[in-house]
Amino acid sequence: MYTSTAISSASTYHVSSISSSSPINRVLVQIDFEVFGDFSGVYFTKYAKEMSEKLGLKGWVMLSRRGTVIGQIQGEKEKIDEMALWLRLQGSPGSRIEHANFTNWQIIDSITYRNFSIRF
């Protein structure tokens, strides 16, 4: 149902137009992400954790050795869509996002993470 999606400034992320009462939005999904840009001194992982918790998502986020932000998120499809938009278009105050890759979209039976954490 889902495919890898690369989001760059030249492309547009289309959020499903399915109504919020639709059963598809209650489907649990998992995605991996990598965000490219300048995150020096802007606490991107902290803000990503706060946004994920606000949306009720579980998973993890970390700053990679390459200077990108990587992670995995689990939750309701509608909330995952919101988080993907935040990761691509908003981010933390002062961050400069170049593009974001979202891969390994999959429907899952249950949430396997207990919370949302920052990994080091």
C-alpha cells in the first residue's frame, strides 16, 4: 500500500484526502525517515520528540554521524502524515531543512515502542 517517498523542495507531499472518520486513518503504520539540512544548535531531535508525543506517536529520533536526523515512527496513519509534514516543512525553530526521505512505509498490527525517545 505504501512506497518509499522522497520529499524535496521540488516535490510536493500529498496528504490523503480521506476523511478523519475513515477506517484507513485508524490503521497503524510505521515509517523510517531521514531529514537533511542544517540542524546545528536548534535542538531538532528535542522538538521532533515533543511533536511526536503531542501527536501520540511512538518511536525514536537521533542525529546521525552524517549530520542528518534519522528515526522511526509508529502510530495512526493520519498522525504519521502530520509528522511527516512537520519533518519536511517545519522542523524546529531555526532549522534549515533541505529535504526529507520517508522509507519502509508499512502497515503494522500493533505498536512495538513504549514511548518516543531520543537516541544517542
